[in-house]
Amino acid sequence: MSTHDYVIANQNGANTRSDLNNAFSAIVSNNSSASEPSTTYAYMWWADTANDLLKQRNAADSAWISILTLSTGEVLNGSSFGDNVKAKFGASDDLQIYHDGTVNHIGGITEDASGNVGIGTSTLYGKTTIEHGTGINNGLTLSVSDATANGNITGIQFSTNSVVSRPRAAIYSESVDSQGIAGWGADLVFATRSAPDSSTISTADERLRIDSNGAVLVGTTSYAPTTTSGIIFGTNNKLHATRASGASGYFNRLTTDGTIVEFAKDGSTVGVVGSVYFGATTGLYITSETGTGLQVGWRFDSDANQITPCQSNGATRDNAIDLGSSANRMDDIYATNGTIQTSDRNEKQDIEELSEAEQRVAIACKGLLRKFRWQDAVAEKGDDARIHFGIIAQDLQDAFTAEGLDAGRYAMFISTTWYEKQTPVDAVEAVEAVEATYDDEGNELTPAVEAVEAKDAYIRTDTEEEPTEGYTERTRLGVRYPELLAFIISAI
């Protein structure tokens, strides 16, 4: 190994031959020596044996460029591989492969001494760091795009952006430019298939879809909750479950009886649906709020073929729940048999015969029976409204008063007072859901709008049990006919 000044002196033949051989020896050994050649030229090579480096002189012949290590062949310091692709070791022995003069350019690859790899960045945060752009997209982004400048992009993004309106992590599908920020405009589809093939993913392979409006679709590829089978988490914050045949939902409680579905308003439970064991089979109960002693519900007992009042755990409630009220009445009740009232001597006291005054009232009541038609029936049906028979509650009250008796003391006579207010409710026009829009920095430009269903105008009747400002007092009289008829019969 040697170096040479590559100048052949004017000398005799033997010395000239020796000088040429030394020059050739320097060339074939890359000027191998522990010290640099005494004379240098632009682009010349030098094997620096003292530092184990292969070096090349720069174009200005002013400095040496370290290319690689002699013992291992590792590439160093901006070695060019053609087409502006370069590789070098950085300040911390990072291997960097890059294009267009910057290691942070998209496509630039860096591997540090610990084996961490970065694409598009020379700042590594773990075994793999892939950074796509800056600003709103800063962070980890794995993406696939087509070859066009304004192509379709699908990817996974973990953003370091602090703007509240932008997600820190997202799986996205866009139809925008390759730096895409705005226009998350394509559906995102999750699919599986039994075996890989090269064909396009079909709807049969699809398992879940997030459409361009943000609705989540399971078992369907379109937002059509009233006509298409599937489960839809709509952008109007409504859950739709639609099925062509069979049950649209299945809720299953294991082991113990109790609540199966719970309903709440502003975080407080207002009702439950649960299961209860009746002795041979397990049945269903539905109740209102779950406060102790306040529950109003029904349980459906298939063992006894009956519906009974109950509380929130399905336990029965006796003599506590009314069906309707004076202000909110039931209409017709259809039954094979008449109602049954408890009449057990063991549950009664103060058992007496009717007084003479009471008998006179009973005789008077017999003559107070009238035929009549209901006003609301006439308003609805006109002359077709049917004729009913009974007593006028005010006449019954007057008959007791005439004998110096208080009708309110007798259970056959009912007087209920409440307070009500009529409130007009305006019609509601339908509103379509609109997604929020943002600028390139993630700032909200226009807010999101939730969908609203159309509703006709109507009059809402609000009721209160106690006097309330703005409410009108209402009183309605009523009669328990089984007791009234028993009362009249006693005087016949």
C-alpha cells in the first residue's frame, strides 16, 4: 500500500518505470496509507488506514468526504446512489436514506443505533415512527393512496394535534389530495372473507361501515332504517334496529332474576324491564322509577295467566295502583266476566244496616236513573252516538244532601279535583343532519346540525294535583255503580 503524487519526473528509464509502478500501486490500493497523500486532486480516493475509512476528495479539492468504513463496508456521510437518493450516518450514527436533500422529506428513512426506524422524520419515538406532513396531520399516520395527486387515501392516524374538534386517533378514508386534511368524504368499510383472493371486496364480505356522514352501519350498506334490515347508529343520536322477520333485538340476563333493560332521563332511572320467576316459568315485568315504594308496574304471570301490579324488582303490590284517574280516564274495558271486588267479612268493620235516612236516599236514587248520551261521543259521531243509562252524580249528591247526609262519606260517590293548563305546541319542520366543517388548522367553521323529525302542531294538556299559578281548577264527579246498585236494591 502506498500513496503517490502522480507526477512522473524526467528521469532515466528504470527510474521512470519505478515511478509509474508506484503510481499504479497507489491507484489500485486507493492511496492506502496512514496519512493523506502529499498531493491531492478533486474526486481522488484515499484509504485512510489510520481511521479505517475510505475517503474521497470533494469537487473543490478542499476536504475529504468519508464514504464507508474499510473493515465493515458501512456507508457514511451523504453517499449518492443516483437519482438524488442519498444515504448517510447522522450525528448519532443514525443511518439515513433520503431524497431531494432532506431526511424529513416524505419517504425519507432513518434507522438509529438502537434499531428504531422512522419514515418521513429523523426524530424517532419508538421502534416505528411514521410521520405524514405537519400541523393537523403531525404524528403517526399509516396510509395507502392511489397514484394521482388528488387521490383517495385510507389510513390510520394518531395525531399529536391539540385542537379539540380533531381526533387524537382515527382510522380514516378520504378523497382529497395526498396531504389530505379536509373532506373526509368516503365511506370506511370493515370486511372479512374466508380466504384471500384478488377480487374486489363485496357487500357479502362487509361487517361494518362508517358512512361519509358519520353513521355506523352494521348488516347494511345504506342509511335506510325504515326499509333496510340492519343496525344503524345514526348521526341523529338514534339507534335503529331493523329486521325483515323475527325479533329486532335480543336482551339476555343470565343466572339471577332482575333488571334486563334500564331506561333513564338525565342520568336517573325512570323505568326498567326485567325478569321474575313465577314458580314454574320466568316471566316479564315492566315498571316505572326504581325509588323504594314508588314503583308502578305490571308483571305478566304466564303460570297463572294473569297480569298483576308490581314494583321494580317484580314483587307484587296489593291495593296500591289505580288504572287511570279522573283527569286521565280509560275508555271501554272488554272482559268476559265482570270485575271482582273484595267482600270478605274478615277485612270489614262497622257492619250495619242502612239507616232510615239512607233508605230514603236509596229510594230517591231509584227515581234518579236516566238515559243520556256523552257529549264527546255526539261531537265525534253525531246522531250515531249511542244512549247510555245511569245516574247523574250531581243528582246523587243532592239526594244525600236532602236527607242531611254528606255524599262524600259514601264510596259510591266520587269527587276529584285537579288543576290543568292547555299549552299550544307549534309544528316542527323536518331538519336534515349536517356535519360540522373545519379549516386546515382544525378550527370549526360551521357547527354540526342534528336531524329533527317533523311534527304537527297540537294542544298539550298539563295537569297538577295542587293549585299552581297559570292552571285552572277542574272537578269531575263520578259514581261506583256496583255500590250504587247495591244501595238502591237494599231499599226495594
